[in-house]
Amino acid sequence: MQELIKKHAEKLRFGVVGIANTALDFAILFLLVGFGLDRIPSNFVSTAIAFIFSFFVNKSFTFKSTGGNVKKQFALFIIITVISLWVIQPIVIVIVSWLLGPIGLNSAIVLFIAKLFATVASLVWNYIFYSRFVFKKES
């Protein structure tokens, strides 16, 4: 069991950071929507705050990256994250909301479900690209 945990420690740390980022993102999103801001602009704000937090925590904790060009890492991180959060997430939110609309759920529940699907899509995209391009291990 310890070998399995050690083998997947980076993914587990990414998961922990992902949970923290997701909690931060969701809290800000629903707070802004609660104050009357539309769901898509609220999503842009919530994800922007979460991705700044995410860079620093992923660099130091998840991938334990101490070397490399930080400016280049940050630029790649921004590109990958912006695609994830501001292209993939809104598309997933709109599609899932559209699919769930006809079944008559409360709009907050629909947004929660849509955001959950969007977040999973983002987490998969981000891990693949962060580990291979942003914080890749030097060989």
C-alpha cells in the first residue's frame, strides 16, 4: 500500500490541491452569484483567483519544482489554465446546463452540477499539461 501511495504521491498531492482550489473556486462563484452577478462572469472571477493560488501551491507542494525558469513556468501555467478555465469550463457549463434544463431542476442545482463536470474536465486537462510542460522533471 505504501508503494502505491509513493508511486502516486504527486497525483495525490495534485488531488489535495485540486480540492482546495475547487472549494475556493466554488465558494467565490456562489458568493458572487448570490450577490447577483451572472454565472459566467462570476466563473471568470472565481477561477482567476483560484488559478493564482494554484500556481504557487502546485509549484511548491504538488510538483516540488525548485528549478526552471519561473517566468516561463508561469506563462505556460497561465496559457494551460486559461484554456482550461475560460474555454473548457464555460463550454461544459453551458452544455451541461442546456442538457439539464428540460428536467426542471433549480437553477442553483443545475449550476452546481455543471460546475462539477467543468471542474473535473479542468483537473484532468491541467494535470496532464502541468506535469508534461510546466513543472516537468528535468532528465
